[in-house]
Amino acid sequence: MTNSLIDPTSSKRQIIPLLVLSVTMVSSASILILFSISHPFVIVFWRTFYGAILMAMIGLARGDFKTFKRLVTRENLHWLAAIGITLSLHFCTWFQSLFMTTVAASVVLVDSSPIFTAILSTLFLGEALRRRSWVGILIALIGAVFLAWGDFGDGGIVALTGDLLALSGAIFLALYFIGGRRFAKDMPITVYTTIIYSIAALSTMTICMTFGLNVIVFEPTEVAIFLALAIFPTVLGHSVNNYLLTKVPAYVVSSAVLGEPIGAAMLAALIFTQIPGPTTIIGFIVILLGIAMVLADLAVRERANNSTLDDTNGP
């Protein structure tokens, strides 16, 4: 009997709206970051710090921390710490890149993580990719490269460094997704994200201290931006992604996140007048096509698995 691609406690009707919600929410991150006047690493600290507090409050209200001591052990704590540090590195490299290159180039490069996620999922999680998923991911990545190509131009060494930082952020994001797929399912998502965000905040504070950055920021506008980052792209974006990682393979979540460049670039066009050119628009369409193929493959496999179960049960 074939195992379902979707966790038995969920369905397509639950998964797809959550994927749309997470993509919509994370699309706001780059815009909020560029509104801030703080150093990128300081923004990372407050985003993860406030995110940890919010998820802890939700978890306490739900009573999710009652089994904390049983769920968080010496055996898995070092892995949770590694995931939290990875999240910090993902944010730090990507946030810095946003101030060195365009929103479209930075976001699309950081969201090239699906190729790394797919390979790592296959190697370490035993989630073999079907041909259609591979084709969808590759098409989306081709669109991503095509989209970014128009933004490279003559940006010089600064833009090139920003692009490399965004690509590094993609690798860290892939590792973060893999870790979430392995450990998030073992505990309530509020507990898991509280731990991960707390470790990420602590790691980022260490980075800030290393570079001599002051993390004490209480200017009202900056605090409002930090809280918005914690609520929208973190609690409603990353936290929803972590929940989805317990329901579907990591490469599906990672592929859906490729929709972020479309939302982010559209917001950048409206707010910062970064108007996409023809190359960017074509890239948008190709990326959407790739995402649609991966999500369609998810639906086809689920229907096939349900049919298999029906046949097994007999008339």
C-alpha cells in the first residue's frame, strides 16, 4: 500500500489555503525590512525575539507547554539549537542582501532553496521526487534565474555580494526546512517555534555583539516594524510553514515559497516604484507555472493514493 503524500490528519482543502497564506505573509517581509533604519542584524534579532514571545503566548494559552520537559530532551536539544542557529544565519544573510541589491533579485535568489531542499529531502528524509515535481521545481528555478537576470545589470561588487548573500540564505533556508520536517512533527508547533525563534534571537544577539552593534532599539516606528515582522511573515508565515512541514514533504513547502518573489516585487513596485521590466514579468509567469506543477503533483498523488486505499479495501 502506498503512503499518502499528505499527513492522514490533513487534506488538500487544508494544505493549499495554508500554503497561500504563508506565501502571502512572507511576501511582506522584504518591504518591512527596507522600511527600517536599523542594521539588518538588529532587525533579525527583534523579529525572532518578538516572534518567540508571540508563539510562547499562543502556546501557553493553548496549554501546549504542559509536556515541555518530555518533548525537549538532551537528545534533540542540540538539533533544535542547530535549527535555530540556521534560521538566524538565513535571516542575517538575506536581510543584509536586501540592502545591497534589488528586492526582486534578493528575494528570488533566497527562494531558490527548493533545489537544495529537494536534494536534501531525497538524501536524508527518503522523500524521493517524482518526475513532475522535479520538472516543476526546475521550471520555477529557471524562471527565478530569468527574473533575476534583468536586475544584475551594472550593480558592481556591492550588488554581486548581495546576490551571493541571498544565495547563501537559500542554502540556510533549505537546511531550516529539512530540520523542521524532521523535528517539528514531534511537538506542538507553538513549542517548536518558540524554541527555534528563541535560539535564533540568542544567536543573532551574539552576532550583533561580535560586530559591536547595539540591539537596544525602542524608537516607536522601529518597534512597530519589528512587531509587524514578528506577526505577519514570522507567526503567520514561517510558523505556518513549520506546521506545513509536519503535513507535506519539505520540497512542497519550499517550492510554494517561490511565490514570494511575485508578491514582494509587486509590493516593491507599488511602494518603492521598482517597476518590473518585461524580463521580470516573464520570470513571474514561469515561476508560477513551476509552482502550479508541484502543487498539481501533490493533488494527483493524493488522489492516486486514495484510490489505492479504496481498491485495497475491496467492494
